[in-house]
Amino acid sequence: MQVNTAPAPALAVSLSARRSGPLKGRVRPPGDKSISHRALILGLLSVGETRIEGLLEGDDVLRTGAACRALGASIERTGEGSWRVRGRGIGALRTPAETLDFGNAGTGSRLMMGVVGGNGILARFDGDASLRKRPMRRILDPLVLMGAEVKTQTEGGRCPILLQGTQEPAPIEYRTPVASAQIKSAILLAALNSPGQTIVIEREASRDHTEKMLAYFGAEVVSEREGDGGRRISLKGRPELAPAPIVVPADPSSSAFPLVAALIVPGSDIIIEGMMMNPLRTGLLITLQEMGARIDVLDRRSEGGEDVADLRVRASDLRGVDVPAARAPSMIDEYPILAIAASFASGETRMRGLAELRVKESDRLEAVAAGLATNGVAYTIDGDDLMVSGMGSAARGNGLVATHLDHRIAMSFLVMGLASERAVSVDDERIIETSFPTFRALMTSLGAEFA
Ligand code: S3P
């Protein structure tokens, strides 16, 4: 195997957020990251032209675009958020000449492992120091069952990984070990080139964007309830995927930052436009409403096959709640920002069943805990549960938070700073570029103060 070194990180750029006046105004957060990755990938796998509006132009998604190009798609930006993909079709992908460098993108790399695994091509996957720590066995195991071969990997199934796909993936029935849309999606994407019927069973339902988009492109995919809250998804292989226009709704995971900021900065009153309301993504909204958040859901409508709505969010007196483990898949990326909201509540918030947070862009349980501690907020970790002691509007801040190449840690603690007596700093803001390149400008337009 070639010798590899992760790209040397350029100098970190710290950023502070300080107590701000009431947040006011209307904003539209960027396009959903999960849907943006999938739109490019399905564009690659269909023959003809896929038009995408509202694509998230963050680094993670651009890396997926580069990988799709390396596999033979032609991809063109025709305007802000407007992209055109000319695909190659299932089974007709090109072997990439270079390593597929996914940077920080866990979703992009894992979904593309599914694509490569189910096509007879060889590709090398790599990324930044964060991606190199993330477990990939969960993706590789089912792909190997389907006939793919892991030629080389780094200890413990980590990147860099050299994967040889198979041109005739075996249809499998697979129970995912954790409720993960990434595992499910990797299998379904590989199964597109399979001569039979592939079934994925998950104990708890994870986000369903892959299934929905595959059906929208003409695949025969059926999702049925399984047990208590689980799903059984079956896909018939070798469909003719027909390109269909995609409109990407605003990302609920990015919307969470202005949303919580408006709840905790006194006097705030904002509108968040076009947020996706897919029920497998709205766990944070439900939790905040249970905490007493004043959120009005306005103008519910359907856009591009997803339910969306505008949210009016007003500063609120929050109270601590107990968040059940079963809700985790529908808000898995929102726990860092929920921990910030919880610290401004009265009473304790208990968040249950957070084991998966340990294998995100950073160990988010540790990163959140350390950030709370350095800013004077008390917490306890009990197994996989996090308890945050709410301290209402009492003084906090003055901490420098280590972001560990994790965009959501950076944005969460900057939001904390907007309502804290003393400023909150993060050690590196550049990583925000991966999912929310307009974060600072959008927050500043509402009245947030950064330095
Ligand atoms: C994602 C699935 C989730 C989530 C990630 C995006 C997706 O990961 O944390 O940010 O787009 O499929 P898991 O599938 O590992 O839960």
C-alpha cells in the first residue's frame, strides 16, 4: 500500500461570539446536507441530466461532487445552488485515477463506499484527521457480504481504505447493528447493481432520504414498519434510474443554530424559512417544544417531495426535560446544540442513549462536556446519557472550546456565546465551511456579534 500522510492542517482561525442584542429578521438556512450528497450521487447513477436547486455548497458536499466526477459524472454549477449532473448510470462507472479525498465528510465517504462496492471498480478512500478516526467496518461488512473486497485498510477498519467493488453484488438481507442512515444507504446504493432483491432491516427508523429519492428516480423500493419503530426496506436491483429535478429544502440540522440562538437571546423574534419537516429529522423541534420553546410552525407545504415550513421563533423561558433514547435517530446531529439550549433552561435535561455521538466528526459527548465545563456549566455523564444542569440566565462563558475538526461543536458554542455574560471562543472556525459556509453572515444578519 502507498504511504500516506493526512494533509497538514493550515493555521487554525479562532472566533468569539459575544452577548448580542435581540435577534430579528428572516433567514433561509442552506440546503440539507444529507439530500445534497444523495442528489449528486443519484445524478451520477442515472443516465441523462439531473438538475439540482438549492444544493448545499459546503465542503462536504463539494467533495462528494468531486468524487462523482472522478467516477465519470459531468457536473456543472449553473448559478447559486443550481447544479447540473450528467450521469453514467448503474454499472457503468469509471475507475477513479486518484484517491477519493472526502475531507471531513463521513456521509459522502460512506455513501460512495456503497456506490464503489456495488460496481466493478477500484477506489481509494481518504480524508482529514477526523475522518481517519471514524469507524468504517459498519459499512464495509455488508459490502463484503455482497462481494466487494477490502484490499487495504488502516487498523480497525479506518481510512485510508482501498475498496474493490463487484460488478454483480449479491442481494442480501441485512439487519443494521445501529440505526444508521449511512449504513442503510451504502447497502441500498450498492444493491442498485444487484440482480435480485436486497432487504435492509433497522431496529429504529433512520432518515429515509435515500429511499425517497430512489423511488423518485423510478426505483422499486418499499419501506414497511418493522416491530416497534423499526423499518424493513426492500429494493429491486438494476432499475432504470431516470433523472428528476431536485429542490433541496433548508437543512433542519443547520436551522437548529439560529433556532436555538433566538430562543436563548432575550427579546429575539425571527423567522426561519423553508425548513425541512421530515418526521425523521424533527426530534429537536419536538424536544424544544416540550421544553417550552415558543416556536410557531407556519405555512406547512410540500417542496421537492419533502414537507417544509417556516418557523417563527421567539425568546423563551425553557425548562429541563428527559429526552428518550428512541428519539436519538431523529435528532442525532442536534445534541450539541440541544446541550446549549439545556444549559439556559431551568432544571436538568437528561439526554439518553448517546453512544453514537462518540463516533461522529469528533467524540461529541466528550467535546460537548469539555465545552460546557470550560464555560462554567455543570453536567454529568452516566453511561451513554448526558445530564446538563440548566442555569437559566446566570453568568457563564469566558471559555475557549476545542472543536476537534467538528463543525457542529464550533457552531453550538458560538451560539452559546451570543447569550452569555462573557464571550465564548472556539479554537477553529474554518471547519464550519463543511456544512454551513454562510453561518457567520446569516447569524450576523440577525444581529449576532462575533469577533
Ligand atoms: C446522515 C446520517 C447520520 C448523521 C449524518 C448524516 C446521512 O449518520 O449523523 O450527519 O445523511 O445519512 P448515521 O447514519 O451514522 O447515524
